[in-house]
Amino acid sequence: MTASDAAPSRLDALTSWHADWRGLKVAVLGLGVTGFAVADTLTELGAEVLVLAPAADDDRARILDVIGARLVVDPLVAVPGDLPAFTPDLLVVSPGFHPDHPVLEWAAVEGVAVWGDIELAWRVRDKVSGAAEWILVTGTNGKTTTVQLAATFLAANGLRAAPCGNIGVPVLDAVRDPSGFDVFVVELSSYQLHHLPTTGPGAIHALASVCLNLADDHLDWHGSFAAYAAAKAKVYENTKAACVYNRADEATRRMVEEAEVEEGARAIGFGLDTPGPSDFGVVEGILCDRAFLDERATAALEIATLDELAPHGLHAPHVVQNILAAAALARAAGVPVGVIHDALLEFRLDAHRIETVATAGGIRWIDDSKATNPHAAEASLRAFGQVVWIVGGLLKGVDADALVAAHVERLRAAIVIGRDRSALVAAFARHAPELPVFEVTATDTESVMPDAVALAAAVAEEGDTVLLAPAAASMDQFADYADRGRRFHTAVRAMLGGEADGDTAQNGAPEDRAAEDGAPGDPA
């Protein structure tokens, strides 16, 4: 009998930090932020760990040696010989490695169990006494903002809340924090959800969950929209209290209807229209809760008004949707609406989410580098009137034709950057042959944004918005979307010199970071 034949029964019993993990042979695929947290956790538990990575940060490699994990640096275009020789009981994969990666295909053939970091974190969640409740957030866009909002609301009510997961802090780091938490608000990418089981000892039973929206993204990774949607739908499985869905996105409603949840879990809708008796929504400029009150058939609770949110850049439609979703999650955890109201007025969006870089000569320069897919870019475009649009990058297998067709009427011009320019240029030619379209052909990172900004400045007129909303990932020319945004800021300020009117670097209009680990970035 091989190690993999014996593994399942032992793995089924590993549902606690305090279980016997000693001597378990675990291969870890990837040594980014997540992979390192996995290896660190497993060695602390007493497992025997082999880390496989195409590259290794020097500091992490040194620490692995200190904690007793073995590192193999290999291109991983094929299964390295060290892996079969190790005879692992378990393989833990970092987010981003494609399902057809040679190492994952080898594990399937050999019968080696494959976990993601989220399953491992769930199984060892009780390291600190009183395991935290989990609240899960996914969706194509708006995840990080919603996670931050929900965690802010929970903390304002006196709960120890940790925003973690795909937001950049591995859940395993939060689990091992000696101070402990009451609630984890976990941002989950489709990569992480793909590996998450919905039954058995590794299945999460969250207090509340939400899929904010669903649109084409990461089709190159998942292989099809159906597979991408199926991964996202896992977020609702086994939810205990509230499955929050988007009333304007029928796919999210269907996910809730088809999910196997715990008895008593409620479906809670959110949207920008008038809410029903179990919904969150907007009535005459007032954000309302009609779900968590006894008189919901005839009354609603006021959360905040759009007029209150506007000065803080929180009034754009897609940001309001995020607020309503986060409020629903917090209300499911018992946070009063008054606490949510007060916390909202102190909340600020992160950088690179519809961030005003400068205003000069009546032209506003907006950084929404976080808009890494067409769905996010569409929300951004809808927030403004006449736009000079800086667009392009890695389209990740997504067709942006419909996005171009829907917004050509609001465009003054388009500045196309990135590797996948040809598809965008062709879309503009089809749908707006008269529109001025300029390509940035520079191949060195240092020149891309200065060239794009100079072209935009030449065509923008008073009253226009120059909008960086790429609708594409950044890794073709930049380190990540934040690097892309920072370079846009630098180029705008260099071009304007002292002309800006003083409202630079504010989250002026309204939205919507992700931990990258082992694969092409900007995961959703």
C-alpha cells in the first residue's frame, strides 16, 4: 500500500490545529505570499514539507531552511524528480497555478489529495481558543472594497475583525495571530474557490457569504465561463446565516437558489432599486435595510444617504452596491445600522480605485488601474461624462468588444496601451470608426505612461475626464495594477507641473487589489 493509498483516512481526521500533523508529508506548490504561509504553518504543525517553486525570494528561501522545510527551485514545466521521490500524502497549491499544471495532473494520477491554502486554514482555524466566524466575499469586481467595508463595520461594533485572503494577508497568517479574532472577512478569488471542497471535513461553513457580481474574467485560467461561474458559486455552500446576492445579477441569485446551505440561512438581496422585504436597497437617495428588522414587510432601517456619502467619494453606483452588500454581511453578524452609518462616514477607498490624481484646466485625471477586466471598467466609465479613455493590457482571454460598443458615445478619444492592443483597436474601428484612437507602442515600462498621458493631454478638453480604466491585467508591462497606477500618477504630475488645483490624490468619484501568488496577476 502506497502513502497516497493510506492518506485519505488520515487527512479526514486533520480538522484541528491540535490534531496530529506530525510526519505528514506535504508538497507545497509555489513560494509567494501564500505558499510561504502554507509552508510556515505546516512546519509549525510538525509536517515534513517539500516546497516546489519556479523562483524563490532569497529571504523566504533562507527562512525555509531555518524552519526545516526543503526547497526545490525548478521551472515546473514538468514534474520534477524530487516530487515522486518524496511520496507526498498531500499537495497544497498556491492560487494561480492552472488546473492543468503538470504537477496537479501528476497528483490526480497518483491519487495525492490537493488542497488550497483556504482549506488548510479552515482545518486549523482553532489554533487560538474560540475559533473565529468566517464571512466570505467573492465576485468579479468589488471584492476588496466590500471586504474592507464589512471589516470596518464589524470592528466599529467592537469585534476583532481581520480582512484577509486574496486581499493580501493570507488567512493562515490571521489564523496564527496570537491575539485572535472574532471574525475573518475572507476575500476569495476564483482560483482559491476552484480548489475548495463543498462537502467533507475541508468544507467551510461560513456565517455569511456573497458573490457580488459575475462577468467574463480569467477564462484563460478556468477554460470556460461555466467553470469560472461554478467556482464562484462555491462561496454560498454551507452558509449558516445569510447568502447575500446581487438583485441586478441573475447569476448570483441562481447560485443562492442552487446552493446547499444550513437550515435557517436566508437569501438577502442588494441593489440600487427599492428593496423588498428581505433586501437592502435605495429609496429616494436613502440606503435602506429591509432584511434585519421584525417590521420588514412595512418598514425599513436607514443606513445612510447618498448626500452623506458624496463628499467622501462613496456615492457612485458600484460603490453603493458594495456598501449595501457589506452592510448586509455586517448586519448578519449583528452590527446595528447606527454603527454602520458612523463607520461609513470615516471610510475611504484605497488607492487606484477611481482616485482623482489631479484637476487642471477643467480636466480631471482619474486613476482606476484596479479596473482589471471589462466589468470593472464599465462601472468606472459609467461614473463620468465625456472621457478620454486609457485602456489596454492583458485581456486574459476576455472579449472587450461589447464594452467598447456600449461606451463609444461618451468617448472623446481612446489611448490604447498594452500587449493586447490589436483586439481593442479593431473593436474601436468596428464601433466608432470616427473616434480618435492612439496606440502607445513603447515597449519599455518607463515610457508607457508618459506617452499615454501626453497623448491624452493633447486631445482632452475642458470638462473632460482622462480615465485610466484598463479593462485588462497589468502584468504585460507593469509589476501589478498598483505599479501601473503609480506610474500614471507620476506621469500626470510631471506633465502638469504646478498646474494642478490642489485636489490631487483624493478618492473623488467613486471604485474598485489582489494577492498574486504563483501565476499571472490581478486574480478575481
